[in-house]
Amino acid sequence: MYLSASPHIRREVNTKKIMYSVVLALMPALIGSIVFFGWRALFITILSVLSAVGTEYLYKNITHREIDPLDGSSIITGILLAFNLPVQSPWWLPVVGSFFAILIVKQLFGGLGYNIFNPALAGRAFVMASWPSIMTGRWTAPLHGTISGIDGITTATPLNLIKLHGTDPAVLSRINSPELLKHLFVGNVGGCIGETSALLLLIGALFLFFRGFADWRISVGYIGTVFVISWIFFLLHLTPAGPLFHILSGGVMLGGLFMATDMVTSPVTPIGRWIFGIVGGLIAVLIRVWGGYPEGVSYSILIMNIFTPLLDRIKPKYLGEVRE
């Protein structure tokens, strides 16, 4: 008879089941990207996934390690990286980005469960630093809309509008209009492949929350902080866009719902998750308002990934516990 240490928890849940549940949750946004931007969105996503899975398979054979390239984790990395790319990216960009994300960020740190940074976000930061003109200059209008979401203004994404034309009266009069906010919520605007539709991202995230595969605290803390801080800045005339614009535009929904909640690179304690989300949301708004880039979601989450081990040390005091 063999005994093992308690606690004994029995659940019919494993890593592969969780990973493929996340893949399923990303499908509404992927289908939406095809509807908005055409079949090239699917082409870029497939290239990104194949590169991620292929890199993991190659690393497995070279190092003779017990790695399952089809456990779902590398597929998620490939999808999320593609979601952070413009639809008109050259074919090699998702290939290089996924290769970097899997090999450098994930496997060289020890593989699944040991990576410090979110691989997809780190891959996006790598291609942004290496090819900024591609990442910021190849925006495509949806098949039935404009890049900005405003008729007559077609040269910039919604976030670029407030960064480059934030003092233009024509922009100021329409940046917080119900029409634009509706386009942002549905996804009929320019932007990266998988970030434009808040509605479709929420549908997938609610599925994960219901199954218990993602913690709502991080998402509520992150998105809620972006809303509150951008509202304060809007009242202080530090940004021309209101809080609804800020949470619906760019990558706030994608980052707050699917990237900040990554099980490996986010805290394990409830209080750590609240802090992770709140501080991350604050950093994102600060970068948007005062940074050189119009978007700050990726960098805010990567910065918070650094502090995850420290946040894991913050634990609540239990009833009857006596601290030394």
C-alpha cells in the first residue's frame, strides 16, 4: 500500500483539457477576424500556430526531452501572437515571432510552467522592436468599415487617432460618439487581427470563467482600472477619449481577458491577482497617455510578469495563524 501527502484532490481536469478549452474560447474572436478582415487573418493565424508547434517539436527532438507539442499550450501561443499582428503582416513575421516565443521565452526557461514571461506577448514585443514599421503601419480597414471606425477618417486606428490627432476638432467631436463605441464593441474597426471585437472576446472569456480555467479577479482588476484611471484623466483633460473608448479600443480586452490571466505567468493568490490586474491596468493607461506608443497593454502585462514571484509571497493571514 502506498501513501501520498495530503491534500487529495480528484478532478477530471488536466493541462491538455485546460489548454484546449482556452483554444475553444479564442474561436469566436478568430471567426470574427475572418469576417472583418478576410481569409488572410486565418492564414496568418495558421502560420503562427504551425511555427509554434513546429518549434516545440524540433526542440523536443534535439534535446530528447519529454515534451508534448500538441498539449495545446503552443497552439495558444501561436493564436495569441497572431491576434497581436496586423492582418497585412508578411508571412514570415508570425513564423519568426512564434519561433522566438516558443524557443527563447518558453523552452529555454524550462518549458511549460517555468517561463517568466507570457510567450505570446514577449514574441509580440520582439517583432515590435525588430520591425516597428510593419507593426504600426500596415493597418487594414474591415471589409465593411473604416480603419478608424469613423466615416471620412481612414488613415489611423482609433488609438492612433487620439495619439496623432487628439487636438483636431473633427476627431474630438466624434471620438466618444455612440457610433464609434458601437463599432469598437462589435469589432468593425482597424487594429490587430484578434483584438478589435470586445463582444467576441467577452464571449470566450465568460466560458473560461464559468469553467474555472481563468480568474475573473485579474480581468476585472485590469479592465476596471483602465476604465477608472482613463475616466479620471478624461475629467482632468489629460486624454480626449472617455473610459469606454479606452477599454474597448486596442488590446485592453484581449490582454485583460486572455493574456494577463495566463496561469503560468500570473499570481496564484487572490490578493496577488488583484494587485497584478490593478497595477497592470494603471501602467497601460500611463503608457497610452504619456508614452511614445499609442498602446501599452503588452508592456504593462510583461512588466507585471516580472513581479509575479513577489506577488505570490503576499498571502492572507488565516484564522488562528500566528506570525513569527
